Amino acid sequence: MHVSNDSQQMLQLADKLGVSASDQLSELTSLEFQEMRVVDFLPEMMMMIRSLVSREGFTYERKPITIIEKGLLISFQNMFKHGQETVEDISTQLVQEKPHVRITPSRIASEVSFPKRSHIKQITILIEMNYLKQFLGKDQSKFSQLFEAENTFWIEEFMSPEIAVLVDEIVTAAPEGALLDAYYRLKSLNLLYFLFKNLAYRQASPYRSMSTAEVEAIYRVRNAMSASLDRALTIVELVKLSGMNELKLRKLFKQIFGKGLYDYFQHLRMQEAARLLKEERLSVSEAGYRLGFTNLSHFGRLFEECMGMKPKKWTSKN
């Protein structure tokens, strides 16, 4: 195992993975690293912990990773707090996505975007496919779509409390100490255990390989829903935005996110409600009204279904 804390390792890491970013060196200078830690268990897996702020917006095409023949990239996004949420000469609030986990094949290229004034905090695990199969054992058959070479897929999962705790433990771990190799390997495998445990609850359905354009269309729909939490977009609006027919939209959306359009939208609203209650200290009624609810009893029922307890009780514990 090799652990590095040097922010300059980003370019070296990209070269090692076969996804050189040296041709975009000028854009990368707009990134301010608060942390960059690489934990190398190759050829089985690698873990990268990073927290960075993008002063300017830019996008680059990440090439297929070549250091392993077949593998998965599993990214735990924005699940930990790190540093200031503002930067000295950036006066406005930094922007960050809601916490989530994303899974993609390492063999496909992808477009990586750094929005202006965004704070990106993630733990990314690159894992070799056969090593993952051994880890899953007899349960690997439940995730067969991940192991079929011809499949191009994109899977996203909401953060679970167990994963959030593990991510925090990994980020706050001391960089030096006894049995550090065993510590990071154990925590990485624990993350994978809880992630695949959650994925196993997804309803089984026929799987369809997706094009990059289809993935982008589904994310346009998701982003539009996320930006309109106080008003549910109509299915007509969503179909028009996706450029697909309704049946295809519903199927591919559920394939990526594991929930239908309605259930996913309500889950987004309840996540935002939890944030409003915890971070902005709004009352239950204020949070409900801000999210477009006129029936607070309905709001309370949805919150309990999603968060496991009524809003007032959740607030008292958080």
C-alpha cells in the first residue's frame, strides 16, 4: 500500500491510471485542493480521498482507465464535511451536489465537470472486477449486469446512514499509525458491503445497456426535478426534457436511480427537508411550506417513510 497526501499527485495519479490530464494543466490550476489522499492496493483496488474547490468552471473528457482490464469506479460524493464552505476570495456560497453514490465501468470514457465555485468532496474506489466478485461470493449473481462486459451502465444510490458514518471515519483517520494498510482495506470493504447491501434491495427488472446520450438525458430530468422541489414537474415536461417516450424514460430512470420518478422526487424533497431542519433550523411547518406542501400531515408521513421518524423527533435527535 502507498498513501500520498500531496495535491500534486492528481496529475501523477491520472498518468498512472492511463487518463493523463496534462493537456489541461491550465484549467487544473483553478482547482484548490484541501485534501488529496491516495491509498494504493493495486492490482485489486485503489481508493482516492479528495476535497477541492473549483474557482472556475471547466469540463474535460476522462479517458478509459487502463491500469486494470475490467473494473468499476465507485464514487461516494459529498458525504463528508471538510474545510470551509467558502474560500477567501470567493465571496459567494460554494455549490455542491447532494450526497450520493455513483457506479460506472472503469473502461468507458466520461465527461468530468467542475462547475464554477463548486466544492467537490469524494471518496472514489477503483476495484478490479474479479476481486469484487470474490468479495460478493455467491451473491454476485444478484448484480450480474455489472459484470457483463458489453453493458454500459450508470447507477446512482442515495446515501445511507451506515455509509455516511464510514465515510466520516475514513476522512478523519490519522494518516500515520499502526496497521494502516489493514485499516484502509477494511474500511473500503465495509463501504462496498453497505453499498451492495442497499443495491440488493432494488426491485429486479430486465437490464438494458445505455448510451452516453441516454444517460445524459436521464440526468437532465433528474437535475430539473432537483431544481424544482417546491413544484412537481409534469410527466409531459419531463418527457419533453428527456427527448424520450414516457415508457423509456420511466424504465431508464429507475434503472439508474433504483426508484420511479415520483418516489425519487419525494425522496429528494425529504432530503432537502432534513437539511432545512438541521442546517437552517426551520420549523417543521416552515420546511414543509418551503417545499410546496400545503398538507403538513402528508409532509410528515412522507418524511417518516424516508427518514424513519417524524420530523419533530428527527429534529430533536439532530
